[in-house]
Amino acid sequence: MNICFIMYPWSEIDPENDSTLALIHEFVKRGHGMAITTPANLTIRDSVAHAFCKCVQRSEKISKSLKSFHMHTRFYDEMLPLAGFDVIVLRSNPPLDMIMLNFLDSVKDDVFIMNDLDGIRRANNKMYTAVFEDPDNEILPRTHVTKNKEYLKRVIKEGPDKMILKPLNGYGGSGVILIEKRAMKSINSLLDFYIDNKDGTTNYVILQDYIEGADEGDVRILLLNGQPIGAMRRVPGDEDHRSNVSAGGTVQRHSLSKQEKELCRRIGPKLVNDGLYFVGIDVIGGMLVEVNVMSPGGITYMNKVYKTRIQEKVIDFVEDKVQEQVAAFERRQKLRKHVKEA
């Protein structure tokens, strides 16, 4: 197979902890052709979608170490048609680049893309959790999304003592803050900071009920084809309430609770139906907080604490999906030939 990763620059990879690198390494180790590009390197040539790619030079010896693999991988530059790949894997960081999706729309019927473009459009921000019906708040914390400051202040005033405020399009724990009712005098300035831009435009924010136990961390669960394939507990550092590793959190082993298994069972079919085959969900107290569909991380951390190789399961799945598409195409061609010759 030939695979193209649309991602962040190679130079920005953390070679010891990057999930994207782990996936690329597994593809290359299996002998597949590999190219990487960034959203900014997509282009149209003669009305056909292309990308300026960095193609991995094939080597007989592939280092087992991700750090060594990252350091010694050599590339050659080539402009390649996107429809010529068997697989395109989207691993770019939020916010979502809508122009990137427009480029890929022209090839989505020719190439297996993970995750599905329309699914990513629906799920690229934190409002996607609203698609999971939960009128009794069994799996979702009470959530508000708005730009209306007066409404937010009223909710905070009438709500529980603690709530979580965060930007709609943030990622990696950026901008997530804990607010308390006793600090109402600071709410106005906080909302001004989060909502108002200098150019006069405004931003949406999310306000959620604080989930008891959040100070002890959250659980990141990776789901593949609707099924959990790995989990870890992320514990906040001493100087930050956020448990994201990028914000100073640490990782611990975690076995899924009965409530977490039920959560995965309830949301898994919808994820698959939306073409969101590989996602990461953040869970606190069995409640779904976020769904990460663009570049879900955690593979390398889970591998370390469980002595496993989660990327192998992901690549197995991709290989099977491509084989299914090839078999379906060959069957259609055979049937069409039969009709034509009748």
C-alpha cells in the first residue's frame, strides 16, 4: 500500500511521545510506501488534487526506536496526486482547516481516508458530544455553548459551586479553567477575555458542570472501529488542574470501569456510522467530556505503561479496510464485465 499522512511538520514531532510517529513507523516497518505532507502543501494541478510530499526513502533496516527512526529517516520531495494513494491519514492539529477538507472531497471516493471527512466536519469541535442523546445526563455533564455573556453569568450564578470554562476550538487542555461561584467578581473579565477579539469578532465558549473527582485526573480512552483498544489515567501536576500530559500531567495504568465500558458501548455505533474509526475520548467519573477525532494521542504512553503496541491494531484495521475496498472494486469490475459481454 501507499499511504499519505496529512499532518504537522516532521520537525515538530516529539520523537519519544508522538502517536503519529508511532503509526508512521508501523506502516514503514511493514514495507508500505509512505509520504507525509501538511495542509499548506495541498494544491491543484490540471484540475487534479495533489500534494507536495516528503516521501520516505525505503530502507532494509528500520530502527525499532521511535527516536532513532525519527532522526535517521530520509526523504525525497515529490508532487503526487492524492487519488494515487491507497490511504490518507489525517493527523493535523486543531483547529480544523476547512480548505484541506475541500481538497480531499475530490478524492474521498477513490481513497480510504481516516477519519471520514464528513464525520470530521461534524465532530471537529467539542459540540459533537451533543449528538449522543442523554436527557438524564447519565454519560454527559450538563453543558452550555454560547457567546452570550449574560446567559453564561446567569448559569454560573444559578448553577453548582464549581464549573469548567473552555474555548470551543481549544485542544491539548489549552484555555481550560475552573471557575467558582465565590469568584463572581472576576467572571466579567474572564468572559471578556475568552469571548471578545480585538477585531470585534467573538468566540464561542463551553461551560460545563464540574464533575466530582476531576481534580484527581481524567481517563483517555482510544476507540478503534467503535471498540476501546487502550486507556490510561492522566493525573494533574501539582501546579495545574488540567490532566493533559502537554499541561504537565502524568500517566498511570487504568482498567475500564463498568460505567466506562457502558459509555463506549453507547457511543461506539454512532462513531462508526459517522466514519470516525479512530478517536480518543476524555472521560471523568464515567462521563464523556470530549471526543478527539483529528489527531487523537496517547498511543506511546499506553504502550509504555502496558508494554503493548496499540499502533499494530490501528494498522491492521487500515489494511483490512483497504483490502475490503479492493475486493469490492474487483467484484464490481467482474460483474460489469459479465453484463457488458452478455
